Amino acid sequence: MLHHFTQNSFAEIAVVGGGAAGFFAAIHAAAHLPKGKVVLFEKTSKLLSKVKISGGGRCNLTHACFSVQEMSKNYPRGEKIMKKLLPRFMTNDTIEWFESRGVLLKTEADGRVFPISDNSQTIVDLLIKEAQHNGVKIFTSHQVTEIIPENGLFKLQLSSTGQVCFYARKVIVATGGNSKLESFQWLARLGHCIEPPVPSLFTFNMPQENITQLQGISLAKAIVKIIGTDFIQCGPLLITHWGMSGPAVLKLSAWAARWIAEKNYHFSVLVRWVGDADEASLRQQLAQHQFLNKQKQLGNSNPVQLPARLWEFLLCKAGIQPTKTWQQAGKGDFNKIVNILRNDVYQVSGKTTYKEEFVTCGGVSVEDIYHQDLQSKKLPGLYFAGEVLDIDGITGGFNFQAAWTTGYIAGTSAARSLNGQYEGF
């Protein structure tokens, strides 16, 4: 699988980055350029490492959304360009590509798509096998530190080989996201505008909040809003030993990523524990419950189907004794209950990476690339794919779909630009 080369080696297409987008670009470049030579450089010793750990080791490789219009709405950065790119390689294309190669998939209730094996290694093995089958030469522990246009070609400087050079007619950069701006400087030197990277898809730390004592409690539906902004999300919520997580929080962190970074991860959130239930219906629900449960204690009789420990915690936070009976509960108690259920406030002081996954917003500006083929406007023959671009999705398989879509387009576009122009090497 792995190869060695001598100084001044040559390929028609060089792919930089051994992640999902890089492999997909290399596979499709080679498939569309049968006479060509495609190489892939990965700076570490491990291939597809993010694929391996994603989805808790199960690999959530796309989302079962088959409308381009709806799918594109799941990209806080990149909605406009994804609306143009997705018709070229959409969710159904992803599913068909993997299943036609023997990897059967399943869709879970929340729309996430996984291999039936529930093992990300299934996806890793297939991508490596397809790359080998199409003749892609793979070099691990080879970091491309510079791309230099030279006599109609690209010279790739590789630090890991004692500054050995590699030449290519076309280059596809798929180096992924990075939290440090300096990691993009080698691309900025080529004239590209870099949107400063900041974390996306993270959980909220609440070190000063007692709710962390309820770690492990989850709700199927809650609304979380950043106070003082229009950022709001609805969905499952999980209380953790450090704060709050779950899809509602992760999606909120993605949409508000830049705003939150500017606040240095210190802000307040409002939690609506009863989802989108309005105040009037909630009061009616409480009144009916009071009528039917007069002798029961508030702490032991929950009218809104919240987990028992959370319900009791909220009563105490609202200043209501859980031992009080519903018959003893007055208008003031009702006001407090309604308020705590619909307008509960927490202070966020920091963030935690979601599981082992790391997603950034930022990267090469999509204004610097042609949307039809992902080729650089600054340097013809240079293409981009994956998270190195300023495109990122919310949790649920959307980032991998962006990798497959951009990898496919960059790979096929680079190959087609060469077809018929050169003899194979």
C-alpha cells in the first residue's frame, strides 16, 4: 500500500491529506484518469484517523436527508456553496457508492446513517481498498509544507523526506480543519484568504452550576437559546458532569461558533425544558394536574413528564418546597414553575470537545474558489476538498457528506481537466 519515491518524482495529480475528503478525491481522480498517476500524501503515520473515531467508532457517514434545499440548511458556514455542490454528489449517491461496494448501511431514527457493522473500520477498509484498486499511491508520514508553481507544474516540498521535491500537474488540498491560523499560512502564501478557524460542535461547560449533579439525565426535546442573541436550537439535551451536551447544544455551538469565540466562551443560555409548549397550555396542564392530584407532593408528582430528579431540582431552584402538596400550591408557585420550565438560565464558562471529534469553522474562503469545480481562483490547477474549506456542518453526518461531495467534485474535476491532454505516465 505504501510507497517510496526518489527525488523529483512526478504524478499527474497529487492529493494532500489522508482523511475522508482526501481519499474520496484520490479515488475519483484515479477512476476518471485511468492512464494517470495519482498520489496521496498524509503527514501522519495513520490514514483516515477521523473516520476511525467518528460516531463513537461507528462512523456516521451521512444523514438521511434527500432534499438539496433541506440538506444545505445544515451547514452554518457553506450553505450557499453546498446548495450548488450537493446536486453533483448527494446523500443518495453516498449511500449507493458504499452499498454497491459491499458496505451495507442503516438509517437510525434521528436520520443518522451508519454501516450495519456499527464499526468505522468497515469504512476505513473500503476507502483504502478502493484507493488501491484504482492505483492510488499512498505515502504516510509525508508532510507537504509548500506548494510552488514551477514551469506549468506544481512543486511539492516535503519536510519528512529531507526536503525532497515531488512534482504534479494538478494538486488537491484536503488537509482538514485546524484550530491554529498558522496552519493555513502555506495556503495564504499562495494568495488565498483564510477565514480564521474557531471550534465548532462543542459542549457547554458550566462549572458554577449545580445542575451538573444531574449528570446522565437526558431529554428528548428541549430548546436552548443564547441570551442576547437570535441563536436558538431545539432537540435532545444531555446533562453531563461538566455542563450540557446533546444535539441541541452541539447544533447551537455550530451556528454560534464565531460569536461564542468572540465572547471567549463565557455567556448565558436560556433553557426551555418543555420544548415549544406555550405558557397558556402549560398553565392549563398544571391546573389540571393540581385538580387530579391535590394530596400528592409536588416533588413526587410531575405534570410535565420530566425526569424525576430534574423536576425536583427545578422546584428547588425556583424556591418551591418539593414536600408541598398540589393543593397547597398557589398562583405564586404556578408562576415560578412556569418560569423555571420556560426560562431557566445557566452561565456557560468554557467548552469541551465533543467525544473525540474536532470540527472547526474557518479555512480557505469559498470566495477564492470556483464553485463548479472547487478550483482555486488564485492558482489554476489547485483544488480544495473537505474541511480545509470554510464549510462545516452540524452534528449528524453532515460534515462527512461535505467531505464526500467536495472530494468527488475536486477529484473528478482535476482528472477531467487532464483527460485527453497528456499520455499516461
